[in-house]
Amino acid sequence: MSLFTWNEKYSVHVEAMDTQHKKLFELIAKLHEAMSAGKGNAEVGEILRGLNEYTTTHFADEEKYMESFGYTGLAEQKKQHQIFIDKITGYEKDLSEKRLGLSIEVLNFLKDWLVNHIQTIDAKYSENFHSHGMK
């Protein structure tokens, strides 16, 4: 069983965004499972690449909706998204330099960032998205 699994307390109550958030949880669970099997360092690169690719799509989707709906928190969202991208890019650089203990640091960062981001930043857009017909 994964250290970190989706449950409804993470829901932003917008189906399309919850579905994408669940995918992010799956990627984190994959890293945890690899670490539990002693393969964290071997698989962290693939997981980081997957996160980089997937979050690019996810962040673009969120920001597109926010912009079209006139969401006032868009600037803060973009700022937080860029912080995440910069951190993942930094981890990819660290990995290329064979930094030790990276998988544990990456797992902790991802777990904390995703939960905090969804529950404090993303949760704020639910009402705005609902008022524009997104359920």
C-alpha cells in the first residue's frame, strides 16, 4: 500500500481537475513503491520526467480555465506552478549529477507540495469553475 493515496479530502470538486490530480498522486505512489523495493534511485529519473511532462499539461489546463473564467487567483497559481516546475527541473539536474538521497527528498517534496497546493491554492477555484459550468 502506498504511503500517499488519493482520497476525497483532496478533491477540488471539479471532475476534470480531480482526475488530473489523481494522476499526480499515482506518480508519487510509483516513486514510493520503487523506493520500498530498493529501486528509488533507479526510477526517480523516469518519474521526474513523467511529472515534468504531466504537470506541464495539467498546469496549462488549470491556467486556461482560470484565464477564460476570469479567476482572480490566476497570478498566484502561475507563480506556484512555476515554483514546482523549477524544483522538478532542479531535481533533474541533481539526478544528472548523481546526488545521493535524492529519491527521499523528491518524495517528501512532492507529497508536501501536492497536498498543500491542492488543499490551499487549488481548492479556491472550485466555486469559480462551478459558476462557469464546470462540475
